Amino acid sequence: MRVGLLTVTLRLYAIDSLKARRSIVRRVLADVHKLGPAFAVCEIPEDDAVQALTIRVAHVSTDGRFTDSVLRRLAERFEHKGDFDVVESRIEIL
């Protein structure tokens, strides 16, 4: 089994409260969960910055190339969302 990790740091726009930030976090996590049981996603707590968000997505498969491909497509999907900008994206295959 191969495990791939995608770590994405996002900059959120027009967020002035933790409640608004949390709604975006829930939406991002739900979008990844819809992709299927091979994915797991969580928020990485960093500091109390309201307009920053780091998430980590794990993908499990038997083929490392497939995992890399799936995580790259997911990173591209994040870049095309309108609520935030991708500051950094990193993929690791274990």
C-alpha cells in the first residue's frame, strides 16, 4: 500500500470572524470527503490567524503513481476555488 499526503496552505478572503472561517473549513473538508473512502482530510492547527488555513489530505492506494496523480488533480481543484488562494502545496508519497 502507498500513502500520499497533500499539504495545502490557503489564504482566505473576506474572513473577519472564526465563524466565517469555520464555514469555509467545513466546506473544504466535505468536498474532499465526497471523493471517496480512499481519502482522509484534516485541518492542521497552526496559530490563531483567521485568514490562513492549512489542510492535509491523505490518499491510500496500491500504486504510488496513481496516488500522486490523484493528489495533483486535487491540488489543482483547490487552485480554482473562489473563496481562497493556494499559498503552498506539497505532495509526499510514503
